Amino acid sequence: MTQTDNRRSWIASANGHPDFPLQNLPLGVFSPAGTSPRGGVAIGDAIFDLKVAADAGLFSGEAAEAAQSACGDSLNAFFALGASARRALRAQLQDLLAEGSSAQERLEAMGQALLPAASTCQLHLPAKVGDYTDFYVGIHHANNVGRLFRPDNPLLPNYKYVPIGYHGRASTVCVSGTPVRRPLGQTMPPGNEVPNFGPSKRLDYELELGIWIGQGNEMGESIAISDAQQHIAGYCLLNDWSARDVQAWEYQPLGPFLAKNFGTTVSPWVVTAEALEPFRAAQPARPEGDPQPLPYLLDEADQAKGAFDIELEVLVLTPAMREQGLAPHRLALSNTLNMYWTVAQMVAHHSVGGCKLQAGDLFGSGTLSGPEPQAFGSLLESTFGGKQPITLPSGEQRTFLEDGDEVILRARCQRDGYPRIGFGECRGVLLAAR
Amino acid sequence: MTQTDNRRSWIASANGHPDFPLQNLPLGVFSPAGTSPRGGVAIGDAIFDLKVAADAGLFSGEAAEAAQSACGDSLNAFFALGASARRALRAQLQDLLAEGSSAQERLEAMGQALLPAASTCQLHLPAKVGDYTDFYVGIHHANNVGRLFRPDNPLLPNYKYVPIGYHGRASTVCVSGTPVRRPLGQTMPPGNEVPNFGPSKRLDYELELGIWIGQGNEMGESIAISDAQQHIAGYCLLNDWSARDVQAWEYQPLGPFLAKNFGTTVSPWVVTAEALEPFRAAQPARPEGDPQPLPYLLDEADQAKGAFDIELEVLVLTPAMREQGLAPHRLALSNTLNMYWTVAQMVAHHSVGGCKLQAGDLFGSGTLSGPEPQAFGSLLESTFGGKQPITLPSGEQRTFLEDGDEVILRARCQRDGYPRIGFGECRGVLLAAR
């Protein structure tokens, strides 16, 4: 793969596909109709079946080992193999699928067995999540939320030194398309003397980048920032559903708990570092007066190209909009350049005290808002704490989500002279509370 | 099992054993010398090998199914079977091992293969931890710690309504005997303008009860408090190692992270609800003026006997004490009656918003300090924030832990006319930072 790779595929739908051209090749776990879950690669409107391919002996050497590790119902073993195996598989996949490939005839003969239409397949969580950690590296989000509570001093003193994060709930990380139920919980509305109990009334989404961990480290060891890239398996979209009213009452002194653990939705496709390589960017310059990162968070290569230029958007589709045949409505358009800390800094920080990371661990970036309202990645921000409703194309208004609303995250990378790459969708419908 | 069960075992070491008489029968995972990990039951100085027993056909019906589920290298499948299978196994085990058992001759003939000496076996983590949640239900600890920060108002307003908890790190939960390394991290000592980076200087233990989850619930469902007992597999001791200086700097606004995720030690034996039944107690009366629990946290049976009367202690053994041949020194003696919320309340609260619990999930109670200094379950409390050092029998002083210190937790239940039951030890040596 090079920065000027414009190769086309003999799979026609891949060429000009908004998400999955030959240059992307994200991995996931899917079930072709009537069969068991296995690893696959999105290419155009189809999914390349890694199990069928491995059984047919389409790969050799390290790539064969990689494909073999992805034949089961999760990619954990594939993630654990590391970057070299992943690159070997990618290189052989691109050779197999590129226009002019000598394998084209043989692969075409295998038909739907090798390349079922994605629309006929079910997608699953790509890996069994060991631990899930949610960071808070979107500085505009931290500013916006902090301002609601502390207008004069929105950012806490540790923010520019510490890549703030907390442990989330792994058991309720679910794949795009899984409905999420509005939680019951305690809330303390202003003026109340005792808490209420009932369905959350301030149900929100959060627009985040997800990071899948590859090779891990032993307990008591750490991962140097210069090695961090070797420990990242890939990227996805992540919606960190949040019950703001539950959060406000429960979160002192130990952080969010029930406000966040009822569901976290991720997109099914794992976009690799190789696919994102052309869209790397320098870490945005820190505003004048901001401190330098401490040495364990500072790496020249990471400063030079540790960030990503990925456009992220969040859309909503309400039941009324669905009835009226309206398309999902964009609520925000943001970008991963709004991250104050890079993914490598997150990995280095997480492990610096000896915390063990494992293949299949998941990080969330935290909400990636931009500085302007049209780039705010949560309703808490977009509606200024629920005070300024948003009007939708259906004429409906929203301060927070209502039952039946579907939240959709999308992301794409675009650059002149290079095929556009997308993440696929991260969708979830909000069900009424029990 | 009845409340007046005084049966003796034909295994002599079980009778009068401080931890493991016939009335306890805790489960764990162990490797007899030279073989693979499998489930076992502590009885006196021996371990009853469930795999060898199951292979020999010693159990029937539901108990056989239970033993079969405990033959692998983790008890997750056994936990998932639930209370009925656990009770069936316990009943048949007690019949096999009681004095006068018709099976005695046959079992004795199987010798060390069935009942290896515990001293020849290695103990492992009893289950693969899915998610680990640490609560904060020790009200005296919450008071003591709160007082260090807010002398006039130590408890936050939510404490008496919400069983406060947060998500911890599952990957670094380790079994007793695993050394834990002092973490590196950022700290902001008073008077500093920028943070330091280096080994934590305020390394502490926390004396906690651990709770292993049995049968789980689906995402979006909840567990009613009246059903909570059906979802608990058993109990252990838990040391929530804590880097106080890291915690103070990082924990706002999302809670503890690196300060806690470098290691959490649990005792290897899972003490069952059946073994603890005689030591149940009414939930201690709330002080006058405290609110009633909200309805989802209120259950008559739980109020009547949802608490436990378990004595807990924490001891330290320093390298100098070891050299001088001194015994571990008790730093605190506390009791699970210091819990403001019961375990059933913790389960009901954790799941009330639809969070999925799974077999092998682990809860910590939070530090269980008593109201008096001799019952303080952390050094942060015992030394009043590091201001009043403790003097050890070796003449050494401690404010926080030093490299090479070993922390030992123990617990026991005692009642007139009933054999004493213990938890075994939860030990960990603190290694120097890398």
C-alpha cells in the first residue's frame, strides 16, 4: 500500500464505493445466511469470507496464518497476532482482489460462497471485549460540558497533562443494529429533596472514535509511546449512550456508572492502520500557553503524524421521519482532529502504571466535538444542557432522545487523488424503558 | 445444611480447621503438582479434586452436572449453572466427606489423586473475570475519606440513596500470591506547578469483600432485589491496591483510573452462600434521620438477613519483619456489618438500568472500615492521610506501603456452637517500580 494507491478491484461495486474500496479492506465478523459467524473483509457491496478463503488455500505464509486466526467467531486471535500478520493478509488480499489479478477467474468461480452480498449477511461484534475504557480526549467536549457546570473554569487542571479516561462496561458493548433500551435509574431533579426513580429523561448519544487493541502487554509492564502503534488492531465508530440525569446524580465521587453501562454501540468493521495511513496528520498544535506533554507521552513520530483526519457525523432518524420517508438528519459533523491526545498517547498512558492490555480490549476516544455548535457530538452540548431544542425536518423538536429514535454515526476519510474510505455505519434504535 | 450442623469429617485436618471444616467447602481452581488447572474444594489441609471425582463417577444427578462444569480451568460454567446445582454438589460432597460416610473407604483408596495436600498445589484465579465493579458501600470508609477532603460535610448527598460504584479493570485481577508492582504515574504534590512523574509514593491497600456473580441477566433486563441471591456464586477477599497520589491528581471528573488498575488481588476460594448462611444478619439499622432505600432497593427478606457477620482483618509483613522472624502484624480488624448496602442491593442497583451481569463478574464491596481507628481498612485512614505513621513490631514506621511489604487479608465467621469458617488468605507482595 502506498500513498498514491489508486488500484481498482475486479469487484465492480468496490470502485467508487463510499466506504469499502480496495484501499480499505476492514475486517469484521459476519454470518452468511444459514451459517456460523466467521471473519470477513468488506469489499464494495460484498464480504470476502476469510474462512472459505483459508479453507481453499488462497493465502500463503504469514497471511495464511492471519486468515486462519480469523476463521472463528471473534477476531481476538487475529488481533493478538499483531501488525505484521495483518499487513501480510492485506497485501495478499489486495493482490487477489485488484484488477488484473491472476486469481480473478478462480475467485469468481467460487461466487457467493466466497463473496456473499453484504445485504444477505448478519454482522456481529468483531471481538470479545475484554475491558472497555472510555477516554475524554475531545477537548471541545470537555470545554463545553465543563462550561455547563463551571462557566469561568471549564477545564479541570489535570486535563492538559493527563489523558483522562475511566473504565467502562464491557458486557454491554454491542454491534451496530442492536436496539438499546432506555434505562431506569435514580435522578435528582432541581428542587427535589429526594431522588426520583424512573426512565431517564435526558438520554443522549456521544460521537466517538473506537480503538481495538491488538497485541497486549503483561501486568506490571508498560507500552512505550514509540511502540504504541504495534498494539493497535484498528478503528471503529462508537456511540457511548449516556443518561445525563442519572449521571448528574450518581457520578460523585467515583465517576459515571449506570449512566453509561446500559449500552455502548460500535460499528462492525475494524478499519486498519494501513487503510488510514494516507489520512494521518500532525497532532494539532497545542494553543499557546498549553504545557508540553510529559516525556512518556511525547514522541516525535507521534507528534508528526499521530493524529487522523477523519470526518465524523451523527444523524438521527425519528419514527415520524421514517413515516414521512425522510432521510436521517445530520446533527453534527466533526473530525478526529478535535482530539487533544493521540491514540498512541492513550495507549502509553493506559499502560504506564502496569495495567495489562489484551487483544480485543476496546477504547473510546470520548466525545469528539468541534468548537462550533454544528460540530457538537452530543445533545447535551447541541441543546446547551437541554435548554435550546433542535428542530428536525419533520417539524419535531428534540432536547434529548425520544423512544424509537435511531442514532446513526458515520465516518469517512477524503483526500484529493485518493479513493474515499468509510467506516460503515454505527446504528442503534432507542427502545422505551421497561 | 442446617444452622446446627456440627458434622465432622473423616478427613482429620478438617475438624477444627480454622478455615475449611466440612461446613465450608469453598470452591476454587488449582493445579495438583504436574497437572493442569481444574476445579477443587478446600477441605482441611487438602483439596478435593472435582475432575478426578467426576471422572470416577462419585456424583449423581444435578451434582454430577455441577462437578462436570467445574472440571476446566475456570469456574465460569459452574457459576452459570446457578444455586440449585451448587447446593446439590454441596450436599453430595458433605455426604461423601462426613464421618460415617459409606464412601470413605473408596475415597481413601484414591489417596492423593483425589485429595492432594493443598501445600503441593498451585491455586489460580477461580474464574475468568468478565467485568469487575468496585462499590463504595463501607460507610465509615466513605466518611473517613470524605472528611480528609470536606471536614464539615464528608458524605456526598447521593451516598444514602445510591449504592455508589464504578467500573474497575478486569485484566489485572489476580489471585493471592501474585506480586503486584508499584505503578509509575503522574502526581501533583502540594506546591507543585506541574505534575511529577515517577513511582507512586502513597501506595495503599483496601480491605474489601469480593462477590462472584453466578447466573447473569440479559442486556436491557434487570435483577429484582428479591431474586438477587440467585445470581451470586460466592464470596472472597479482595485487596484493591490504590495509588493515593495518582488518584488525587487524576480522578476528576471521571473517577479513579490508573490509581487502581495496576492490580487487584483476590483470595482463591469462593465461599458459598450456603456456607455463610449461619452467619447472616439483619441489615444494621440506619441511623435516625437516614432515608429509607428506594423501593427497588428494599426487600423484607434482605432487610431481615441480607447482611453478613464476617470478621475481616488486614495484616502486613515487611522484609525486616520477615528477617526478624516476626509474624504478620494486624493493621485492622473490621466486619462486613460495616456495609451500608447489602450485596443484594448492590446486584439490584447494578442491573436496574439494564446492565448485563455475567457469570464470573466480580464485585468489590469497597473498603470496609469500622468507625474506630483499629478498624480502618486502608492506610489512608489509619495514618490520617499519611500524617500519623504506624509503628510496627520491628520498630519500623509506615505511612504508606514500602517495596517488599506483603499485605495479607483474612476473614472468618464465628458463632457459638458452630464450627468456625474462614476464607483463606489474600496475599500480595509489593514489588519496586520498574
